[in-house]
Amino acid sequence: MARVELRQVTREDVGRIAEWLKDPEVAEIWFGRYTYGDAAHLGYDPEQMLKANETEWNEVFHDPHHHPHRDIFSIYTLEGDHVGEGQLSIDEALGDSQLSVLVGRKDMWHKGIGTAAVLAMLEHVFEHLRLHRAWVDVPEYNMAARRMFESIGFQHEGTLRQSRPHEGARHNSAILGILVDEYERHYPEGVTSHVIDWETQRI
Ligand SMILES: CC(C)(COP(=O)(O)OP(=O)(O)OC[C@H]1O[C@@H](n2cnc3c(N)ncnc32)[C@H](O)[C@@H]1OP(=O)(O)O)[C@@H](O)C(=O)NCCC(=O)NCCS
């Protein structure tokens, strides 16, 4: 099983994310484009963030009052290569968290990195934050992500109709979710996919 390290996001990391999103294959399958043309990205615009001052940076990466609460971290291999980004969007009132994961280095796809990063996030969601449910919103054209989440144990919960604009048309997306007892059944020994080097393991 691949192993990853989760770290706080640095400006150099954001620079690499902006580069990865210049690849149309990565950008289009991720969140498409803003109306002004840049590749869209959940939570912040990497190109804009590269110019952010400290206050603007902290509002995105260290804002304890943002609702829903965000935890954003960089995914590194144990060899020290930055390969992607994971995000949690935590709704404490509902006891759940939306997940998203980007393995931006295409040459690293199909090596189990995405799975390892999601398992690391699930451990955080269920074992540290003690939430009840984790979920993802996956557009129908992203079969790779759908297969990956289903192989981890996520189940189809519902369909959002025509929720995603993509290549000139609107597409449905699937809400896939996993509950805490399902996670515990799938991973009774916990998960060992990662090392967390993440000072702000808070909330
Ligand atoms: C989806 C994504 C995270 C998968 O990352 P990855 O590191 O390649 O994933 P894994 O190697 O852990 O793959 C796990 C399983 O998912 C499935 N899968 C992954 N990529 C696939 C593809 N292109 N086609 C079909 N199935 C695929 C396979 O079942 C795979 O297992 P296998 O490689 O043993 O066949 C990566 O392709 C990516 O970042 N895509 C762009 C962003 C995105 O779509 N994010 C998900 C939405 S939140």
C-alpha cells in the first residue's frame, strides 16, 4: 500500500498546483474553469493565492472561524515529492465533512496515492474529529474518482442533476458517502497509509 505524508501548504506548493492545473486533462476533470478562464480550484484560486499577502493567506489556510471549517493540506510521498492536495470542509453542526483530493502529478496516478490520501483524511475525520459521515461530490465524467472512492468503501447516496458544467454541457454528479460504522468495519485496525506532519491538527 502506498504511503503519503500530509503537510501544511506552502507557497511553493501552491505554485506547483497552479502549474498542474495548466494541464487541461487535470483541470477539466477537477473543477473546470472560472468564467475568466483560470482553472477552478476548491477553496481558493491558486494563481491569485500566489500574490496573496499574509492576511489573505491566513484567511484561506488558517482561519478557525471559516464556516464550514476547512482543513487544506499538501500530499507528499515519503520520498519528499509534492504530489497533490487534500481538503476537508467540515460542518461541525451536522457532524460531517466533504472531502476532495487532487493528485496533480499525472505521472503518479495509479500508484495508490489517491487512495492513501483519502484514507488519511478518513482517519482524521473519524478518529480525530469524531465526525459521523464523510462525503464527496463526483461528476459522472470522472469515473476514475468514482471507482477509487467506491473501492475505499464509499456508497452512492444520491444524484445532483446537471450540477457540473463541463465541456459545454451540464452533467450530473454523484454524492458518495461513508459512515463512521462503515469505516470501522472496513478498517478495523485503523489505517496505516500515511504519516501526518501537520502542526495544526486542531478543531
Ligand atoms: C482520482 C485521483 C485522485 C486518483 O488518484 P490515484 O492516485 O491515481 O488513485 P489510486 O492509484 O489510489 O487508484 C485507486 C483506484 O481508483 C481507480 N482508478 C484510478 N484512476 C482510474 C482511471 N483513470 N480509470 C479507472 N479507474 C481508476 C482504480 O480502481 C484504482 O485502482 P487500480 O489502480 O488498482 O486499478 C486522480 O486521478 C486525480 O487527482 N484526478 C483529478 C482530481 C480528481 O478527480 N479528484 C477526485 C474528485 S474529489
